Amino acid sequence: MMLDILTGMAVIIQFLLIVVNIFDVQDSINYAMYVNNYVIGLLIIISLILKGVSRNFLAIAFFVCYMVFLMGQKPFEPEYNAYLTFAYVKLDTSQYFTFSCILFLGLAITYMAYEYYSNAEHQKPLRIYDTTLNGSELKPVLTVLLFITLPCALYMQAKTVLIRSSMEYTSGYLVNVDIPGLVKAGYYIYSTVVLLFLALKPPKKQLYFVLFSYILIEGGFQLFQGRRALFASTFLFTVWYLFKYYNKKRIKGKSIFFGAAIALGFIVLFFVVEQSRDSSSTALSFNLFRKFFVSTGGSDSVIANTIFRKTDFPANGITYLIEPLINNPIGNLLTGKTSVAQGMAYLNQHNSFAHWISYMTESSLYLSGHGMGSCYLAWVAYLLYRLLQGGVLTNLTR
């Protein structure tokens, strides 16, 4: 396919630019890599769309989100190597070279791995409903669990929204909403129960009830709290599941235009949510798309600030990777550990990568309830830096 050839050529060009920059890093080469990353990303998305929207929906969604959240801001800003989220930081020539390599490897390795495993002859087509369990025996158990956990999830999310609705968006992160432990436990296993129930391919009436409640709880209530990404991921999962449920092999042209209209609607919706949570004017204008991409596409600042502040992190090795396994809501319930809200108390008790990068970048914003979020590419970059700096075994065992 011609697009695959063009994508391959763009990847080869990027590798050549990297080799040249290794020996003599230059701003001009950095800029060429910056432009080529966008070329590679767009070629990947177009290629996947032409190969089949239904078949490649998850991959398309991933790469679109990759470009929107990690690469969406820079085309609308005058400086390609400056980052605006939390605090202004501008990477020098060597630092930006590292940043550009990270974005490129994230695009290229993910796409090549996806193409290999989706097209390898020895791989059987993925079927979401294949299972060794007897669905007729499992379904009654899941139905009971669903009706136990659903009220817990609904109660917890509704109460959280009601309490935080009287506060500013960022202030809500500085307080803990008092929820009974059993209700919390029910909410935390709710999503798993839903996914297992959907895997059994229930009848349509049950399907739409479960999907509607799932979108409301994990999407709608999250949107009321200003969490656009969680709403988007829930919606995208629902679309993908319906493709599989109805075994859609091909998407008609009208459906593609309808999908594009929905995407435009989401841009407007997310812009309004962004403006409202920042207490800004929600008036729509022709400048809406620029504002949307500038505000939404700032997640690259997490990677940039990780590179810029790599020596400031208090923990080494894989500490930040295993943190969620040690400190999580269910683990806290089992051990009786009291959860704490965002702030110094949280930092003193946890090694959360997202919290620490936010605090180190701009402590006053973090302590007032703001957050930069997190990024797995930023964590990988930091881990590699630590491994190269002090030796693999030394840092893995710290």
C-alpha cells in the first residue's frame, strides 16, 4: 500500500536525522524532526482509516489521542520547543532532541508492533467473546454483582459531583469526599463486573441498560467533574464494543461523515468544559479550535518537564511504576490505610509520578489543586535516564 511505503520512508528519514543529530545536535535538525513527527502521525492515522475503521478502531483512537493530547498544541504556538502547562519551560537543543526521539519512538514502535501482531499469519483474529467459561453459569453471578455494585458506583459518583459542584474545579482535588468503605469497594469493582458482563454478549435490552449506566457513571459524572479524558475513553470503548457486538466489518461513507460530526461536537463540548472549569467565558468563536488544541494538547509538557527536571525527582528506579500496586483504593481498604487529598501530606506518603512532576514544576499551582497529569512516555524517559546514569541493577534495586 502506497501509504505504508510513505510511512516507512518518513520513519527512515527520522532515523537518519537522529543519527546526524547524535554526532552534531543542531536546531535545524530538531525542527526537521519536529515536522516529520507530525507527518508520520498523520500518515499512520490515514493508513489505518483506509485499511478499515471498524477493524482498526482502537488503533485509530489511540493515535488520534496521541496526536491531540501530546502533539496538538505546538502547531498553534510560535515556539516548537516551548511548553506552557503549569510553568513556561523551553528545552535547549540537546533536551529537545531527547523529547523528539521519545515522541517518534512512541509513534513508530507502537505502530510497527500493532501492524505485526494484527497481520502475523500465526495470529488468530481477536474475538472478544471467546471464552473457556460457560457463559450460562457465569452470567447469573455477574448479574447479581452488577446490581450490587451499580448502586454503589452511582451513589459514590453522584455524591462526589454534588459536593464538588459547590467548589472551584481545582479545589475539589484538595478535599476527600466521605464515602463508606463498602460503597467504595463496590464502586472500584463495578467497571470490572461491567466488562465481564459485556464479554458474555448479553441480549440487546440488557446490553443497552448496562452500556447506558456505564457511560453515565464512568463518563457523564466524570465530565461534570471536568474530566474530559475519562468521558472520551468511555465513549470510545462503547463505540468499539458496539462494532464487535454487531460484527461490523465495514463502515459506510455516511457513517464516517456522521462520526466526523460527532468529533466536531466533542471538540465544542470539551472546549466548553475547559472554559467552565477555569471559570472563563464560554462564548464560542472562530478561534475555538485553536483554543481547544492549545488547552488539550499540553500533555507534552509532562515529558518536557520530566526531561528538564530529571535530576530533581526524590525516588529512583522503578519506584514510580510499582507505586500504584502498593497504594491504591482497594489496597487501602484492605489495609485500613486512610486516603489523603492532594497536597504535601499526599507527597509525604506516596511516590506518585503525576503528583511529583506537578509539584516540582510549580508547587504553588499543585498545592492549590491543579495537576499536570501523567504520561507513560515521560515515566519511561525518566527510568531510562536513571538506568543509564547509575547502572541497571543499582537503580532497579533502590
